[in-house]
Amino acid sequence: MNHKAGFINIIGRPNVGKSTLMNALLGQNLSVTNPKAQTTRHRILGILNEENYQMVFSDTPGIITPAYEMQETMMGFVNEALEDADILCVMVELGKPNPFDESFISKVQAADIPVLLIMNKIDLGNQEILERAHAEWASVFPKAEIWSISATAQFNIVELKNRFLELLPESPPYYDKETLTDKSERFFCEEIVREKILRYYDKEIPYAVQAIVEEFKEEEEIIRIRMTIYVERDSQKNIIIGKGGEGIKRVATASRLEMEKFFNKKIFLDTFVKVAKNWRRDSLKLKRFGY
């Protein structure tokens, strides 16, 4: 068989399991997963390489109505995914009502590529709910293939991957066959810290935070990382640091341990917390932070 390659782009509302699905398809955790909405802020490529194919999976931020400039940038990543896909996966959660407006539905309907409507979390429903949902989504996206999966339980993941291989166009690889992602080591360090903040803090705090690697030095036996955690207000800085520094110590310790698993190497992590006022609405700061 000739070599196949292409972009398989996963889009949907926040918290439907897009990152969990990509991680399951890759067999490793590249994208941050968390029950909180808007966990994914960037478009992250995960690349699955085999001798006769290269699948380039694209995890995207959840589709929302932007409230400030950072979210507008996030939705720009979603629009890119709609435009450059070879296979488009529209992901929904079983039993939830249709969250898409007519504009989005029309764009998907007009797509001249294979479209798969993927119902996730079917392990939380039953056969009656599944059949009803299948009929409802078939009426919304009549040209789409409808798939039922559970990304966390790994149900139908292998079958879905095999279907992607059938649908992929013949093409040489887009990336070197040793490449696993388009993101840097620094990016994944930042994502690990941000995931810990999502886990340990509530309300607005996680959404006002951006972690930035200021220094990354890899030595033979250790990687030395200097990380700054930016927040928007002094009160948020105090909450992140916590009483006697306990908050930031917990984040740093958990992040360091996960980084050591990720890199399979000893990590020295030095963390600081700084205020960058209203950075989510500041185009210059957003550009500096990689948006």
C-alpha cells in the first residue's frame, strides 16, 4: 500500500473529551485534560507515525463565544482546524443537546472532506439514549458518519483509528517520522504547570494564569527550568502563593514530578509568580505568551 498522511482535526464544545480522545489515539498524554472548561488554549498537533502512514491529530480549544481577546485567538485556532482538515471530527457528549449554531452547522455541511460526528462518553448512557442521540445527530449532520466512543474507557478507539486510515489520502509524510508533536519541550512544561493550577485552584484563578518558561537548560543528568506564573491581579498572586508559600510549593512539587516522568530525567524547577495586568485583553502580552 502507498503511504498515507493527513490532518485529522478534532473540534467541539469545551469539556466533551477532545484532548482525552487525542491522547487515547496517540497512546500517550500530550494534551492537558481536566474537568474544568477551556482547559485547551492552543491548537496542539499529535503525530502518530507508522511505516505506511502518518496521522496528524489536531486538538483544539472548545468552541465558545469569545468574551475577550485571548478567547478570540483561541477561536482562531478552531477556524484554522475547519479549513485545513483532511478528516474533520465533530465531537459531542452523549445525551447533551445540540450546542452548535446554524453558522457552524452550515460550515461543517459544506466541507468537502470526510466528516465524523463522534459521540463521546457513551459509557455514561444506555442503549435507548444512544439510539435517540444517533437519530438526532443524523438529522443535524446528514452527511457525517456517526461514531459512538468512550475515550476514557478506550471503547471503539482502535476501530476509529482504523477508519481514519481508510479515509486518509495517499501522501508523503508532512513531518519527519521521528516527530511526535509540533510543540516544544518548553510548551509542555508550561502546560504541566497550568494543569496543576487548574487542578488545585477554583473559580477565576486558573483562567487568569499563564505559565511561561523563562529558562530551560538541559544538562547530562538534569534539566534546570525557571518558570514564571503570570496572573492578572495582586489578589490572584497572593492566592497562588498561598499562606507561607504552601500553594506555590504544592504546584511546583507536583509539576516537577510530572516533568520528571515526561522527560525521564531529573528536574530542577524554580517558580515565580508575577502580575501582568489584564494580559488576556492585551494583544502585545498575548503575542508574547504565544497566542
